[in-house]
Amino acid sequence: MNKRIYLDYAATTPVKEEVFQAMKPYFTEAFGNPSSVYSYGREGKQAIDTARKQVAKAIGSKTDEIFFTGGGSEADNWAIKGIAYANKNKGKHIITSNIEHHAVLHTCEYLEKEGFKVTYLEVDEYGQIRIEDLKKAITDETILITIMFANNEVGTIQHIKEIGEIAREHKIYFHTDAVQALGNVKIDVNELNIDLLSVSAHKVYGPKGVGALYVRKGIKLFSFIHGGAQERRRRAGTENVAGIVGFGKAAEMATENLEEHVSKIKKLRDKLIDGINERIKYVRLNGHPTDRLPGNVNFVFEFIEGESLLLSLDLIGVAGSSGSACTSGSLDPSHVLMALGLPHEIAHGSLRLTIGDFTTEEDIDYVLENLPKIVDRLRMMSPLYEEVLKGGQK
């Protein structure tokens, strides 16, 4: 197998050369502990300060509102638990949606065991929450609304500004998991009325194991890790200087030519969507047709198991996904697709192909040439499809 095409940018991205070069000195040369007062330490601290400015600029926040974490999942945990524990005397009610990343869902489930009440809003067929449902869910006990900016599986973008306005009007904190949105959607935390926001480096061509939490100035938030004065005493532990530097550079690069990036990716995305719809029967595009991430393509293929599709694509050098990379070992259908109202047997036949900066038109052509053949071959092994051919179902 000589051909290798990566179409799983929602799972992770390669580190760009410029990012790697920015990180290198902090492994071998400027390797000092940033808490040290001598020059080796000062070099590391200055590098972190620069990265903090870069990440802040990428989302329109103040520099001192950015706290570095070990990734997006940690940032989600910290935001939700931090608000919950710091404000439980005001109320113990949290509102989220039923299509959130498991870093949010499992954190909310944990808090339910701690005595908090959580409302899980249902979504419409495209994966958007209904604003009226949100308004109805708010009570005098509500202290936090946590709704993801854009869904990692189907790519649907929520009405973040409107959600933020409702939260602000009711004096409720609003957190959004923007891990998939950074570098794909313009983010301005002030314009969008966001109080807390989670992002991750490895989704924007930065290193794995580094994330950040934006916390609006003045918000009371419990510290997440105790044991040191790092991150202004809120997240102890010697900083991952090289990783933070990489995140800063990656965030800067991901947002400086955003419109150009989005335009290129959208063109390839639409070509892939149109090509699949034209060439293959019994398919459905998941997620919102227009309010979706520029690089997200998610289809269900009836009469086929998604895992069989993935393995067949892998044999011809194409890397895709059947949903979230965090649950790829699960045999259960995607909770997101089930929330969209798809039947269990159809939800199993999902394929997510996500496009990035290194995707070419030739890559899309290759997939469109080979995917219909794979689908036909797999369907011919399906007794359900055999009934279709006989005219028994459709």
C-alpha cells in the first residue's frame, strides 16, 4: 500500500513544521524550570508569557484570562467542576446537551453523584439545541450552562452568541467546549458572551497533551490541581514549556488567515459531500447542512457496518473515523447520532471524514473513486440489502 490519505483531522492533526521548530529549543537549550529565577528559568517563563498572548489573541480574550492545561478534556473538567464547587451555595443546577463530548457528559454525570442536578437538552435532527428548550430549563438554581461550540462528530455549530446572551441575561455562567471550533470558526469571547472556553493544541496542528481554559476575569473558580504556584496558583505543576510554546504558535497560525483557510477547506468538503450524494444510494448527511464546521463530512451508509467501511478504506490507504476518536473502541453506536434520531441499526453505519490543511483535491478524487466500490462490495454481503435489490423494502 503506497497511497496514504489522512482524513481524520477532527481526531488529531500533524504538528506543522513551524510549530515544531518553535518548540525545539525548549527541549534541549532553554530547558529551565519556568519557576526558577535564573536565566534558564526566565527564558521558559518568557516563552510561556508569549504563548499566553498568542492564545488570548486567537479567541479575543485578555492575556491573564488564559490558563494552560493538559488538554481539552482537562479544561472541560476544570471549567465545570470549578464553577460547580465554587458556586454550590448559589445553586446546584447545570444545563448541557445530550451530544456533548464525553469530557463534558461524564463530568456532569460525576457531579450528579455529588448532589448536583443536570438537565440534558435534546437536539433537533441537525444537532442543534432548541433555544426555547434552553430558556425553559433555566431555574433559580441554575449556575452553569455548558454547550459545545461545534460538535466533534457531525460538525454542527450551535447558536453560541444567542446562548451566551441568555446566560448573561439570567446571570448564569456560560462555558463552551471550543476544541473543534478553534481554527475553523472566528471566536471572540466578548462578542459571543462566553465566560469559560476550552481549547486544545493538537486540533490546530500543535502538540498533544496541551490545552487551555479561558476564564473571564472576576469569575470565582476552584483550583483544579494543588501543589504549586503555577498558573497563578490555579493549576499546579511544572509547565510543559515546549508544548505551551507549540500551542501558542499553532493558535497564532490557525487564526491569522482564517477566512482563506475556511474557504479552501469548505470547497473540498462540499466536493466530497456532493460526490458521495451523487455516486452512492441510501446515504444521509449527518449534521446541519450549512451551520457546520468547514472540514466535517459525516454520512451514514445504510446496510453497512461503519467499522467495515473504515477497515476497507484503511486497506487502500485512507484514514477516516466512525465518530469520536475518544470512543473508537466502543461497539455501541454514536450517542450523537442516536440523539439526532437515527435508528440503532442505521447509526452503526456512520463514516466521518474530516478535511485539513494538507488535504488535496486529488485526495478527494481518490476517495470518490474508491468509496462507491467499497460500499457496493460490503452491501452485497448484507442480507438486508439483498431484500432491497429484490424490491422488498425500498
